[in-house]
Amino acid sequence: MEYALAVDNVRKTYRDFWMRPTVHAVKGVSFSVRAGEVFGLLGPNGSGKSTTIKMILGLVRPDGGSISVFGRSPRTVEARRSVGYLPELSYMHPFLTARETLSYYAGLCDLDRKTARMRIAQLLEMTGLQDAADRPVGGYSKGMARRVAMASALVGKPGLLVMDEPTSGLDPVSTSEVKTLVKTLSAAGMTIVMSSHLLADAQDVCDTVVILNRGEKAAEGRIADMGSSLEEYFLAKVGDARNFKVAEFLA
Amino acid sequence: MRRYRSIARAAALETLSDPLGLLLSVSAMAVIVLASVFHIHQFGESWRMARDATLSSILVFMALDAVFSSIRAVRGEIESGTLQMALSHSVSRFGYCAARFAGLFAACILSFAPVVFTGLSIILGAQAGGIAAAQSGDIPLVWGPAVAAASASITIPLLAGAAMNRFANARFAVSATVCALAVSAVSYAALLFYARSSQIAMPEIHSAALRMLPAIALLLPPVAVLAAAAQAFSFRFGENASATLCGVFCIAMLPALGNHYLSETLAEGGSVPWGYAGLAAAASVPFVLAFLAAGAALLEAKDM
């Protein structure tokens, strides 16, 4: 079986300036993602999804365990060559225009000038940003900034696309656009790992999911095997919603 | 290589877009003009004050620009998450630090090139005025145009930058810096032409200007070391702590930074050999590399 990504018993504890442990973010999580699969990393807030994603990208060093991206450690420059990243918030240089932003990321992906120009034009058209392409992204709306971030993640045509909460904070139309894009990219053979706490989105696009809770793996399986309601399955694994004692407070 | 060129270009553009660099270079030009005008009109001093003001202003303001631009840019990248984005691509930590430093330092040099031309204009005006006065006993011929040219190098770029921003949506600080470079270079060339047409003893003026260039080049290595140090500190510490550490480091470097000896050499009619400037640049390379390596190590250890 060919795996695009293999995560084996990774652990991460964040520490303060004096190296005292502050948060045990990930506690021995293992999973693997087949090439061409759409894989969902689900869990409530603070469950360790973003930390796991950052370890996959080589941005956070695990305390233990191992991660392999196309057979290589993500801390190596070679492994990151085939990875695209869409962060939870659209991180961009506000002084650059959308075209300059894409040109910057095309440079980071080592694309030659001709290929870069062609891909940037395609991506601007795909994301509907041609008219705003020469405006600084600092003045963009959240939805537009998200589209630039998406285009930046795709400019290098990565083999593995890692998306952290891709639909977070988007309106229904933009959410639907993102989901369609994920399905299209998956159909074209791209491996996609996305984290989300929006279960309906995950149910629509993912083939397989792992549910994390408090840094540990609570469940793993194919969406098709989880019954008709992912939400019920999720709550059964993670625990019921907290019952705020509002009446007592108001009284 | 393309990856690192992209990082360097973005760092240069970021530094040039930051109004801080423009503010500091304009301040340096204003100090050169005001100090020289005050001194010459008050004490009838020769061109030495213009020369000292030029050397000191370039050193102090350029060092401030390099340090604060480094700190602001790196902290901004960390806080806005663009550092994460860059490092999620296939770039090495050391390569990232080196490319970012190269872009920033190139932008600092570009920001301060107008200051050099303005300083040379003022020196030329002060010196040509002195020579003309000595030759004919008349009032200085070139001093007035030199002050006007230097003042134009300050005001025109600010107005042009504002106009470009208003009517062409261009970045204010970048347009103003490019315009300052053009105006100050043209002003200096025009002043040389004017002094030549006024039949002032040009060889002396030329040699004075040429003597300044290696002295100015000699100021760049310590600024480069400071910029690399500021970058390394700011990967680990916040803005205030990084600035404080740079200040402490700067105090330790003060004996090496003093341009007093340069001024003495130039005042005695001597010149700083280019080889000496080259030697200083070579001596600064291990320090710059050490700070880049320290920055890369701090980035490597950093969880983003």
C-alpha cells in the first residue's frame, strides 16, 4: 500500500521559556493517508489538530514518534517540495498584491518565470481574482484573502495539500466553492489532508477521518462506515456537548 | 536559487514599503543639510562639518534603519504567520535567514544612496564655495545651489511619492525612495556641471568627493553586522528585547563604529584606501555568517 503520509505515535508538549511543560497537545497519535485520498482530521477546539498539521509540515518538532511525507521526514527540504499548505487564517504580506503574492509563492516552489506566469494567470482566473489582482491583499475581504491563500497553496501543484480549517469563517457560497474545489483536486489525484471541526463539511468531502480529542485519537475510519450521521458518531466518541448551567447563572 | 531570490525580493520590498526607512533617510538628509548650513553661516566653517555630518548621519540613521527594519519585519512575519507559510515550502532555515538578510540590506543601501548623494552635494557646495571665495574673494557661488539641490532631494520625493500614491496607487515609501535616488543623483550631477561651468578648481573637489566614497563604504560592514544581529535576536525575542540586545551589542561595538578616525584622516588630506574598506568588509563576513547561523538555529528550534 502506498502512503502519502504516515504519522506514527507522535507526541508534542508545548513548553514555556523555562522549558516547563504547559500543554500536552498531542499524545501518541498514529494514522496514515493513502495517495489520492481526502483525509479529515476532526476534533473539537484544542484537540491537537493544528499541532498535528504543523508537525506534518515540519513547522513544529515532535517530542517523539515519526512522520513521513512521501517516505521522507517533513523536516527535510525535499519532503516539503511536494506539499502545499492552506493555513487556518490567510497569512499574507499585506503590502503585496495578489499577483505578487502568487509570484512570491511560485518562486518558493522554484517555478521558472514562464511556468509561474502561466499558473498565476490560471489561478487568478480560477479564483475569480483577475480584477483585484493588482491591489494589495491587505485591503481584501476575508473571502478574497482566503481565495488568494488557496491559490498560493496550489501554485506549486503539490502532491499533498494540507488544509487547516479550510471553510472556517466562510459564507455558505464560499464554503461550497471550497468543497467543490477539494473534490475536483481529489479527482485529479491530489492527496488532501484537512482539519475541521465542521462535521458536515468533512462528511461531504472526506474519504477517511481520524477524530482527535484532547490530543489523543478517539476514532478512525471511513466516512461510509460511520453511519448516516457523522455528528452522532463524533459526539459518541468525543463526548456530549458541555451543559452550561445557564439557568443557575441567570437565577 | 529562485526560492531564495523570491525571499530576498519580498524582504527588500517589505523594507522599502515600510515608511520607517524613508523617515530615517529623510531625517539623515535633513541633519546633513541643517548641520552644514548652521555651521557654515554661523562660524564660516569650511566643508569639514558637511563631511562629518554626512559620515555620522549615514552611520547612525542607516544603523537604526537596519536594526529596526529587521526587527519589525521579522516580528511582523512571525505574528502575521507569513514566516510559517514560507517555511512550509522547501526552503532551508539558513537559506531563509540569508536571503531575508540580503534583501533587507540591499533595501537599506538603496534607501541611503540618496543620503550619500545629498551629502556629496553639500560637501561639493561647501568646498567649492570655499575655493571660489579664496580665488576671487567673492561670496560662494556653489553653496546656494548645493543647499537648494539637497533640499529638493528631500521635498520633491515626498511630494512625488504622495502623488504616485494618490493617482497611481503606487506604494508611497517605495516611490519616494526611488524618486529620492533619482533626484539626488541628478542634483549632484547638475551641481558638478554648474561648478565646472563656474570655472572652480574642479580637481580638488573631485578628489574630495572620491575620498569620501571609501570612507562611506567603510561604514557598511558594521551596519551589516548589526542588521544580521537584529534579525537573529528577533527570531527568538520580542521587539523591545531585540532592540535592547542590539543596543547593548552596539555599545560593545562602539569603538569599531567611530568615524572620528576617518574624519581625521580625511581632514589631513589623506584618503581611506579601498583595500581597507574591503578588509573591513571581509572582517565582517564571519560575524554576519555567525549571526545568520544563530538565526537559523533559533528558527530550527522554534515551534511555529
